[in-house]
Amino acid sequence: MLSRTISTTVVNPNFYHQEIDQDEKKLQDYLNNFMMKSIQEAEKKISQCRLLFQKQEQLSQSILTSSLIDGLYRRYELCKKKLDCTERFRLNYYLRQHFGQQSDEFNLAKVSFSPTVIVHASMHVFNKEHLRLLSRGPAYVPPYQRAKKQNLAKNYKQLQHDLNLLFVKSNVNMVQSMFLQKKIKDLYMEMFSTIIPSKSMYERAHYEQQLIEQIQNDLKRFNLILRRTHDQQNVFYLGDRKSFEIVSNQFMLETDLFEIDMTIDKENLQATRVYLTNKIKLMNCEFENIFVNTTKYKDELKKINVVIDKVELPYLYFLPDLSKQPLLNVKPMMMTTQYNATYRLGKFLNQLLQPVIDIYQQGRIFHNGTDFLEKFHNYIDQYDRLRSTTNFVTITINNFYHLVPHHVLLSTLLDFFVKYYHLPIVENIHITKIVRLTSLFLHNNRFYYDGKIYRFLKGGPSNSGLIETLSNIYLNRMDNFLIDQSSTKQNEFCGRYQNQIFFTWNQSLDELEQILKSMKSDYHHLSFDIHIGKNLNYLDLYLENRHSLLYSRVHRQPNQQPYTLPYISSKGDSIRKHSHWLRSSLIRAVRCCTTIEDFNQERIYLEMTCLANGYSVEFVQKHIEHFFTFFNAILLQQWSLDQHSYEKFRHRLFNFMSEQRQFLQKKQDLLKRNRRFHLSYLYDNMSPKGIFNKKLREILSQNIQLENTTFENNKLQFVITTKHQYSLNSLLSEQRPTHPILN
């Protein structure tokens, strides 16, 4: 039965799947929006009925006897049971009709309420079962990827590494460390090698494995490509590999971000390895030249020296950018790890520079949309400068991580030290040493792509904290220019999140145009996207000046597929992270939505998103109820809160986020004082994770005690997370190139 289902495909030359996919998504959007409006109307009706019931109940208490009320209640319960039975019958009837023998595998799949794979391939041979699996998204981890016993020891190495760090920082002696490692490893091997899944789970895992193998074969057979989308949503893109590679190669030909450092062929493979090794050796030698007194700076050298045997070469790959559909654009992504040649140096420098720039730009840098909104509200309350004529201005600067060549970044860094820092050292390291180390970092970011070794000419990897800090320092000049212009115009509000600037304007638009023209002239090498108006979008927010009152709500990009969850890599527990996402999204909704109507609409959207992506009604209800209970807002959950009470609730959540920042700072302090430790291990979706975590905590808590601490400070905190074996993205995307230089 399984093999027959898998081999059934829809192969018809008259089906142009890209057009079919676009039409289905339009219909899907219509149905989802209709469903959302229906839920809103139903909730409104429920609220009205509840209020009416409460009035009638108050009236009935003085008229009806207790026995009569009891009889009416039992009658109500009987009617409710009949309705439940009818609902179950209809549901079972639908399921039998839908999955029974009468189902036609050659029919096009019904339009789904769930997010689906985005099809840009003109033709493909995947049936509805394949597409249904792919629609679970790149973060989906198929169940029961059981590790063989001989691989369990290899899988244990991540946890072993984390435990070794814990034992060293906790001053555990070698004998006790070996004893604890053996005890924990035996527990790990015992609990992870004896998992026996249920028959239904085993059949499901076997069936999905067959589907995955079929998809892998068909991707190669028909030269198709499957990648997650660049917008970090849990959605797959299916396209023609040849077209995708043409766009990617065209990007590499036209870009000025990289240069070819070396071309690899069969004859010079070993020479390339020697070349890369020598570059790393030169870095280590240069470290000692910069820190001449190696005894004085031995701790710093230990932090930045590169262990050559463990170095991994980063590689470049591309993700589809669908923000301008139907046009296909691609975005380069760098796969880096902690074993890259510049990782330790970049981390060390960023720990030095980031606090410096944060202190200087305090209040002018937004951490996210809600932080921006909080600061904007505080500005409005303090200065009362939002008038009916006030305009909003946003400036987006393209290529935040690749703004300018390296020599410009270095001169800007030195200029920042001289003009704004006014001190010769940062944490006992002279600023000239910091600039030289930064130069080493910028000029040694190499990576592999398509048989060649490349080197960055502008900026660096987008996942590097140091590159973000250097970009912030460079844009600090532009910030100062705009602040100087706006501050002379009666305290305008101005700030920036990475490459997105926002400020208010209360003067003439002609004067604003002159300022922007001057800015473009001074920074002619940068590309700007500027918007001016009384209503616009900024950081996924819709902002509007409504007669001197700020109105805001959540905004979503129109070309982004709705009702999608964020992408979670296989290194994280998707259920736990999606739970956190739902809670943080609800908090964000309250802070961003000015009116209670907008908040309720956003709440329904979030609930539908979870349901559409396979989470149960119980999962959604549990998290929604916990949110309202935690913030003491049960009335809001009952849809009976008025606008005035809702505004009080918003104010309470703004204060809550300030408390959260203090809590996060406390956690960082615990990390620095070796009181909080992160542990992770491989998880197969079947093992008793909760039991293992509990036993692991017990073993560590009973055997590790810190010296010279009070009883209160003696308590250690263990953050235990899991890493999945292989997600659909790992199994199907083939984004990691196959080349001997990467082995």
C-alpha cells in the first residue's frame, strides 16, 4: 500500500504548476481572510451573548428557584452532549470520505488553509503526499531517525564537550570529572538506545522516509532545487535548478563584495590547503607581533589564537528572495561555525567594541520594533511634539553588512576613537592594537563557492557581531548629521535599527529635501530607499499620525506568505521555540496595536497560524490562557475589555519589557560568574527527553558545589537544550557543496 501511494504522481504536460500554485495561494488567502473575519464575528457574538446571559442570570436569581435552575442546567448539558456527538459523527464521516478507497490520487489537492510550498518550477512530478510533507516546512524533523548504537558515542560528543567546560569552570577535579562523565554517558546510552516506538509511529516514520527518498530522487532526476526562503519563514521554495544557478552566478559576476582569491582544480588541491594553512599561521604570527609582551597578554592571545587542526572553511550558498514576486532574486548566505579562522578574533573584538558604541549611541539605537515604539511613546509624552502636521521619515540603507571597503571601515574606527572615545585604551588594550586586529579580521574572511576561494572586499559575514558593530560605527556619522539637522529643529525624534533610520519632521518639506539631498551627496556610494508621510511602515509596524495621536498596528509584507511560523534550525527544539514565539508575539501585539480591535485581530491571526501549521487546539488554548493569566488580563481574553482598560494593559506590558531587560542582564551576569551553563545533546523526537533532563540535573546538582559562595549564590542554573538529527532542510536542500576542500 505504501509503495503504491508513493509511486502515484501527477504527470500531465498541460499542468503548469507555477500558475496553479499562484492561483491556489490567491484562493487560500481569500479563504483564510474569510475564516478570520468569521472568527472575529463569532467572538463578537459570543461576547454579546455572554453579557446578555450575565444580565439574565442576575434577573433570574430573584425569580427562579434553585431546583428550577438546576433542571435548566442539566437540560443545557444534555443538549451540549448531543451537539458534540453530532460534531464527532460529521468529522468521522468526512475523514472516511476523504481518506477512503474512493479518494482519487489523480485529482488536484484541495486548497489548504495551511502554508504550502512556493512553486516556481514550470513542471514537477510531486504528488499531493509529497507536497503535503514539504508544506510542513524546512524546520520539520521526521520522527524516529533512530541512531545506530555505534553512532551513539559520536552523538554524545556535543554533550561531553559542554560537560567538560562545566567541570573546568566549576573546578571539578579530574577523578570526579571522569566519574561524572561515565555516569552521564551510561545514562545517555541507556535511554537513547532502547527506544521502541509504537506501531503507528513506526509506520508513519517509515512512510515519511519513503516520501523523502522519492523527493530526493526526483529533485536530481528533474534538476529541481528546494531551498528555504530568505525571509526566515518556515516555507520551502521549489524551482528549476538551472534558472536558480543562472541568477546566483550572475550575482557573483556583478557583485563588488568579494574577489577571487584562488581557483581550485584537481592539480592544486593540496597547494590550496597549504595556502590556506599558511594564511592562518601568518595570522597567529601577527597576533604575537601586535602583542609584543606575550607574557602580559597571554590571556588575550589564548582567546584569539587559531587552532589550525580544527579550522573549518566557510562556504557560500544562496536563498531565494521572493519579496518582489514574480521576479526571483537571491541573497548570499555564509555558513560559518565557531571553528572558522576568524571566529575567535571577531568574538574577542566585538566584546571590546560593542559596549563602547552602545554607551555612545545609547537612546539612538533601536533593538527591535517594540523598543522603537517604547522610545517613540516616551518622546511623545515628554515633549508633546506630535502635531497634526508632523511627518514621519524612514531611510533604508542597502547592504548593511557590506557598506564600504575595508580601509574605509578601519579609518572610520580610528576616527571614532579619536573624536568620540577620547581614551587611548579599551580594557587595557591600546586602540592601535585594536585597529590592527580589526584589519586582520577583515582581510582574512575567506570562503568557498563553486570551485573557488573568495575573500571579502566590503564588510564581512552577516552573522558576525563584529561586522554589525563596525557598520554601526560607520553609520554613526550619518546619525550625527541627521541629529544635528533635526535637533536644531526643536527636538525631533531620531534613531536607527541597523540599516533603517526613522525620524520625525515638523518643518517644511522643501527644507527636508535639501537635507536629504546633502546626505545623498555626502554618501553617494550608498543606496537609499526613502519614504516620507503621515503614515508609513517601519520595522514591521504600520504608523500613522491621526490628528496628533500616534496610531500603530502590526504590519506584514504583502509578498510574504501569510500564516507561516518562523524558521527554526535543526539545532533547536521547534515546539519550545514556537511556544516562546507565540508568547512574545502576543506581547508584541499588545505593545504595537493601539486599539483593542487591532489586538484581537492580531491574536486571532497568531492562533490561526499555529493551527494551520499543525499545532493542536489544546496547545493554542493553553498558551493563550497562560498569557492572559500571567499578565492578569482575563477580561481581555473574554473580549469584554474596553479601550480605556486596554490602554492600561498596554502600559503594564511596556513596563514588563523593561523588567525583562533587567532579567536578561542578570542572566548574562550569571554566565560571566560561571553560575549559568548551557548543555545540549542530540534528540531524535522519540527519546524520553524530560526524564533524561531531570536525571541529568539531579546528577549535576548533587555532585557540583561552588566554593566561597553564600547558600543563595551557590545554586547553579543549567539550561538544557536539544539538537535534532536532520530536518527536512538538512535532508533535501543540498545547500552544503560537496568538495574535498571542505572535508
